[in-house]
Amino acid sequence: MSHDTTPRTDDGKRAGGADKAQYGLAVVVALVGAYTIYDATTLTVGFADPVGPRVFPYVIGTVMVVLAVLLAVATARGDRPEAEEGEDVDLTTPPDWPTVLKLLAVFVLNIVFIDSLGWPVTGAVLFAGCTWALGSRTLVKDVLIGIVLSVASWYFFYVALDIPLTPGVLEGIL
Amino acid sequence: MDSLDLLLGGLGDALTPTNLMWAAVGVLLGTFVGVLPGIGPAMAVALLLPVTFGLEPTQAFIMFAGIYYGGMYGGSTTSILLNTPGESSSVMTAIEGNKMAKRGRAAQALATAAIGSFIAGTIGTLLVVFFAPALADVAVKIGAPSYFAIMLLAIVLVTAVLGSSKLRGFIALFMGLTIGLVGLDLSTGQPRLNFGQSLLADRIDIVIVAVGIFALGEALWVAAHLRTSPLQVIPSGRPWLDKDDWRRSWKPWLRGTALGFPFGAIPAGGAETPTFLSYIVERKLAGKDSEFGQGAIEGVAGPEAANNASAAGTFVPLLALGLPVTATASIMLAALQGYGIQPGPQLMSSQPDLVWTLLASLLIGNTLLLVLNLPLAPLWARLLRTPRPYLYAGILFFASLGAYTVNQRPFDLFLLLVFGLVGFAMRRFGLPVLPLILGVILGPLMETKMREALSISDGDVSALVSEPLAVVVYVIIVVALLVTVFSRFFRRPVAADVDGTSGS
């Protein structure tokens, strides 16, 4: 989908030289493959099952390891990825890690508290937190929109679809 | 004419005021989500799928059909008005469409896209009505070895033929196959790759994988690279066509439909090839003095029709073989399974009512799309100006809501986060998304078929080539691989134009 075929890295570095992060990807792919093979060895094969549960993981794990090696070789030979472009994506600037980490933190908060506080609360925090992480500075307005969205979605699922989501601390109020 | 009677029966079941209301809600939601920048049809369908779970099958289908067509149409609106196609099948539409918009003909571009999509979608759905039962009749007779071969063909074609980097395609495919392994082994009941975690005993829900990789991955990726200077959005009036536009559009619509449907129906996946071919054909036919390059309406009409006809064509292998060939079709397979339907050769005979209702729903959704979206186009165009913090916060909000409502457990949100990070890494390393999604869906099916084939033969591997059809398919796979390898030397520039298999 790229319209720009000039090679360049995610970090905006000049073309030329290996994309070192790709070695990291190769290592991850190799580890996943190796673990898949190891996991398959722990399975037992039944009597009336000529193929058994091991064959597929063995094949997939082995190919993953081979692909990892190929990727490492390709990287060493100067092959570089074409990072995905898009409407709102500007690849000429270095990645903005603080924003990503803030988003991840807000997301983790939602996972931790969704059962105890309930979706109407954590959903609103999720929305407002994400707008804040992405650079919006109208906190009151963002929180209000978040509350409207989360409460409305809760009622939509409850009334229209008959799926009661956890009300959490607001049990009895909603 | 049996099929036609059954389809009319399906229409009768589907056409009630309540159902029409759900269809309208589906079309509006689908377009709303599809129009948002960065969201293509597959992601729109994945995000909105949980909404349909609370409904009865008929209502769910009809709403789902609306979401599906709405999402597709929303994608073309974005590519015409922003010149940044949401997915690879809209690339060709964007070329001439955006030039038309810049010349003040946005309304005509949107109109020819909408009407062309409607015509192609309707013809395509009717062709499904005739082809799917015929294929299912044949498919009932083919055995596990041939099934295994056909699925292998689908993943090899999608991975090796599409996309610019074969290596990255295969890495994505095998990552998907690995994800497909997680959970209880279907025949022995032993957990695989579950890290001792009982919550992983059920297989990972494809909705969570898809929403994580499409929605969360996209939002995180954009957050890391947010464009500071906003893109220029071209305002759109109410879409309309004058006599001359009609005269120039109707042939490209039909030609696009004729090109698109067969490519959707064979397991070669994706609308990239037919939209590209349609664009080339229209440009050739228009001759040298045409408007091509400055915004030719033919260049929007043809590829848009091809795109929709190919999307309709994917229903043939999906319904008759249970074989999805695009990211959107993979989500759809998951949706059908969610409604308790197992697509495959037996589906047509075991649950004919549901199939015909589904096909009727597609026709209704398509019609409603035209009725609602022509007048609403200016409103959708305004959505493109949504401030980016709200847009991506909204995506994260709805992605979480969708993933949570599947089973209502926080663990699914954790999985969503994991797949979001995978999706982020895939965008960073240029790994295509479609092979991964197909790997997750087709991996377990392939394993089942292979073990079925080999348990009949008691482990004799030659059983895999015991059917003539299987042998033929293996030959096709080898030929396709050889052609890909050699075509790299012969037509590099063309391949660079149609590459890109990302389904986001």
C-alpha cells in the first residue's frame, strides 16, 4: 500500500545499513517457534491417532525457526521493511514512545479495574485517558464525552441487545 | 429456478419493519465506522460484530449485512475525499477518485462509487445464489485430502502471490498458524501452547485477534507517528450524476463486476487484482484523449464495481466450502460460527433457511445503503474532520467494549492488548495482516482435515494425494509458486503497483 518506495526506517534514519530491530523480530520468531516445538513434545499421542497432536506444532515451529534465520540473513544483507503508511501516519518523524506508553497505561488500568468498578466507570476513564494521552487538553469535556459514551453503550447492550455488562460500583444506580 | 424461489422466500422472511430497522442501524453504524480514517471494512466488521450477538440469527444477519456494505462504502468515501485508501482494494479508486474530488467533482465520484457498488453487489449476490448451491453439491463429494489441498492453495496464494515481500508474508502466516494452535487439541483434548493457563483452553476468539491487530494495533501505530499537519479534506455536496456521467459509468460498472466476481470466488483472495485490472482496462478503453490522470469517472466506476463484486464473490467459497479468502470473510466466518452456523458443503442442505435469509439480507443491506448514503454523504464527509485524539480514543474505547462483550472477562482485554502490540510490531516491520488472520482461521481447519484424511489411511501419507482433485490442486500450487518466482524477474514495476495485502 506504500506510495513511497524509498527505503527508510521507522526511526527516520537514513537508508543504508541494517535495520537492527529486525534482528529482534527474528529472535522473537525463533523463540516462538522453539517453544512451539518444545510444547509439542509434552503432548501424548493416542493409540488410534496416526497423526497425533504433535505433527502440526512440529511443522509450524520448525518453519518459524527457519523463517527467523532467513529474516536474520535478509537483514544482514540490507533488507529493510516497508513500515505501513496511512491517513494519519507520518513516518518521517521518529516514533513518539511517550504517547504509546501513556495509551498502554490507560489500557492496563481498564483491564485491572473493569470487574470491580464496572464498564460505565472504566470505559469513561479509558476514553478520557486516551484523548489526554493523544494530546487533547480539554479534560472536563473529554471526561463528559467518556461518561456519555460508556453509560450509553452500557444501556445499549442492556436494553437493545439484552446483554448485561458488569455494572460494577454503579450496581443498582444504572 | 429453484434458487430464485428460495431467495424470494428468504426475502419474505427478512423484510419486516423490525428487520429493516436493524438493517438501517447496521448500514449507519458500518458507514460511520468505515468512513473513519484508518478503518477499513474488515476492521469495521470486527469492531461491530459483538453488537449483533444479542440478536436472533435473522436480525443479526440483516444488521451484519448492513454493517458489511456500510463499511465497504465508508472505505471508498475516505479514499475519494482524502486520497489515502483505508485498504489495498481501494487504492485504485483513490487514484482517479481523488483527482475528481480536487476538480470539484467529489459528488459525482461518490455517486458513481455508490451506484456502481450497489449494481455490482446486487449482481454479485445473485451470482452467489446460483453458484454457491452448485458448488456445494460438488463440494459434498470431495473428501478430506482435497479439502486440505484447497486450503493449502488459499493460504499459499494469499501469502506468496499477493504482497511485496514473500518472506514477511510467510512469517505473518506462520505466526497466525501458531496462534491457531493455542487451546485444546480438537481430537485428543490436550491443551497446546496454553502456558498452563486454563483461560487459554478454549481457542482464542478470532474477534479478539482481529480487533487487536486491526484496531488496537492501528491506534497504537498512529499514536506513535501522528501526523501533525492535518490532511486536506475535500468537502462533498450531495452525490448526483448527470446524463453524461451515467453514460460513461454504466459500462465500467458492468465490466468491473465481470472482473471482480470470479476473482472473489476463486480462493486467490482479495480485490487487489481485479480492481487493478479494471483500472487498466478502463484506461485502455478510454483511449489517449481521455480524462485519465485528471479524474476520469470511468476510473472510479470500474474499480469500485470490481471491489464490490469481488466481495460478493468471496461468499461462494465461504458458504459452499467454509473457506474464507479475505480478512473480511474470515471475520464473517467467525460471525457465522457465532450464530451457530458451520459453513461448508452441508450448510446449504442442513440449514437452507438461514443461508437464504443471509443472501436476502445482503440484497436488502445493499439497497438500503444506496437509499441512506446518497443523501447522507456530506455528513459522512464531515466525520473525516474528527479531531484525531477523539477518533483514536474512540477506536480504543469501542475495541475494548467489543472484546469485553464477547465473554465478559478481563482476560480477553489482556489478550486484546497482546494482539494490539503484535499488530503494532507488524506495522513497524511491514508484515502483512491478511496471511496472519487466514492462518488463525484456516490452521485448525487444515489440521482437522489432514488428521481426518490420515486416520482413514492409518497414517499413510500417500492418502493426501489419493483424490484426483487434490493432485490437481497441488499442481496449481506448484505452478502458482513458479509463476510468482519468475514474474519477479519480468514485471517488477507492475507488481509494485498492486502490492500490499494489509487489510486494515
